[in-house]
Amino acid sequence: MDKIYLDNAATTPISEEVIDAMVATMKMNFGNPSSTHSFGQEAKILIENVRRQVADYLHVSPAEIIFTSCGTESNNMIIKSSVEHLGVERIISSPLEHKCVSESILDMKSRKGVEVSYIRPNEKGDIDLDTLETLLKASDKKTLVSLMHANNEIGNITDIKKISALCKANNALFHSDTVQTMVHMNLDFSDILVDFASCSGHKFHGPKGVGFAFIRKSSGLKGIITGGPQERSLRAGTENVAGIVGLGKALEISLKNMEAYTNHMQAIKEYAIEQLSASIPGIKFNGRSAEKENSLYTVLSALLPYKNPLIGLQLDMKGIAISQGSACSSGASKPSMVMMMVLSEDEMDECTPLRISFSHMTTKADIDALASALKEISSDFTIEKTNVEHR
Ligand code: PLP
């Protein structure tokens, strides 16, 4: 059975060229980048080349890119160090954030007594910027705003340029979890004035175990892992040289093909909306997922008009890998916080969310197979209540 992979927001298949670049690095450049001899210096040069490549993509200085092990580490570092080293006393965020952000914030609340305010999104998953402005103006406490660029479950895109301007005008620091948009979109941080952002290599056909944090130089952020002076003393530990080279190769391929990849995935997403709507009467799409504007082209969040907690397993048995939410919470029995925000209580009780996420490798045939598998599974369910109100 040919398997179909439609869970690219969880992770993407690593590309052959990335594997080749990493294997060559592991074979030829095993030196420790901190060593002063030629073996070390050759490895160091490889890292600095990728740092420059990332900095060029973001229009920032290479000194503002700190390699880490993943998006989770980057987000932890930014939030925790903002509190511990920059004197942040208040964090404004939303219930839509990835767990690595929301749990880091809760940790700072319980251990450091940080005040936390959440902006509740509307039923489409939008964050109201007037509410943000009111909150920003309501206190003189040193504040960090942490709002993600694109949501990993529903794909909503937040206007981080506007938010960064609001934060600047109100003397607040701004962190955006950009894990789902980094390298998928053009990002110019000389124009979008975020202070901190995060990236994970495995979301764009790079390897797992490598990512980076963007840390604006003027912010003065420090690291949370102490030890040697690697990564400008912001992140101690011998660097993952092959991983960083792999991230650089994946970035190079994605940027070179960005227009073609974007157009392809946008067309696949539109096709998926059409085919699923035709195959499953009553299907709905969550948040801004089915809209072209303000929605990430890689993610489509659907809502099946019946309750079937086994849907993921049933699709898997038919060779189709898909997720019901984010990979990090897919083992949980409770609906995710994001779904609680965008679905009505009736929908949570009586419907089934599905996250379909694409890559440039996804084909129309993959979507046809999904639509027909879902049609078959759906035929076992009597759709008793067709008037469940969609939020
Ligand atoms: N933030 C978002 C929005 C994500 O989607 C993910 C991964 O799913 C992460 C952070 C965590 O990234 P990593 O898997 O590299 O730890």
C-alpha cells in the first residue's frame, strides 16, 4: 500500500539533498567548532555560513541568530530569559499558542510570579488588536507580548507587523513563535520589528534537532543553558554542525522554490476544500482555514459533521497519515485549547476536527484518496444533527 502523508505541520520529510549535505558534513567536518585547529575552524566556517544565510533571509545581522535544538528550545529560551534577565514582570499572550510557549509562560507565572493576561480570540481565531492596545496601556510593568505568527492547528495568520508597531509604541517587548511560517513566507525583520522569533528546521524539509532563535541585539537577552561560550555565550554546548548545515540546505532549497511551492500548495489547498466539500456533506472549515487571505497555505482545518474519535486510526489503516490537532497534543483525550476557542460546545460534542497539512510534495491524487477514504468512513455515520451551529 502506498502511504500518503498529510501531516506536514507536524513535520516534513527530510529532503535528499539535505541528507547528502549532512552526511558529507559528518564524514568530512567532524571537528569541534570551538577548536582552534583547522578541523575545528572548518566546522566553524560551515556554521557561520548558515548563520549568514539565515540573517540574509530575515534582513538582520548574523549576530542576531542563535542556533538551538528546536523551536521548543528557542521559545523557552526567549520567554524564560526575558523574565530572568530582562526584568519582564507581565506577559500578554493568547490561548492559541503552542504548548512550548503556553507552558513556558505558566512556568514563569508559577515560579517567578509573572502577571499573565490572555487575549481571548473570536470564534474565527482572530486576536483583537484593540484589546491588545488596551492591555498594553493598562500597566507600566515591563511587558512581553507573545503571539504566534501562524497557528499550527487552524493556520490563522496574525499581523505581526502591526503588533510589533503597537508593542514599540507602548515600550513592550514582542516575541512571535514563527515556527510555522519561517522559510514558508518572506519575512523581513528590518520592517517587522519583532524582538524575538523562533524557527525549527524540520518544518521545511530540514532535520529534526536543530532550529534557531532570532534575538534582536538591542534586546540584551541572555541564554538559559550555561557552559561554554558557544553561540555568543547565549547557548552553551557543542554545536550540531551537521544539523545546522542541513537547516541551511533546506532553507536554500525552500527559498529558491518559494514561489513555485507556495502556488502549488495554495492550489492543493483549494482543491482539498472543493473535494472534501463535495464528498462529505456538512463538512466545515475552522478559523480562517478556508480563506485565501490570513491563512497559511500549508494548513487546512476541517470539521466533520459527526463524532468519530477513531478517525485518525481509521485513516492510518487506509494508509493516510493525518492529525486531529497538533502532534504535541494529539495523544491527549481532551480537545485542544485552540479547538475550544473556535468550536461551539455542540461542535465539540458532536463533530470531529481534522488537520490536513500539505507540502510541495502533496499531489491532487493524495487529496482524492483522502476524500474517498473519508467518504467511505463517513457513510458509517448517520448525520443526525445537521443544524449544529458553527462558531
Ligand atoms: N511552535 C509551533 C507553532 C509549532 O508548530 C511547533 C511544532 O509543532 C513548535 C513550536 C515546536 O517546534 P519543535 O518541534 O522544533 O520543538
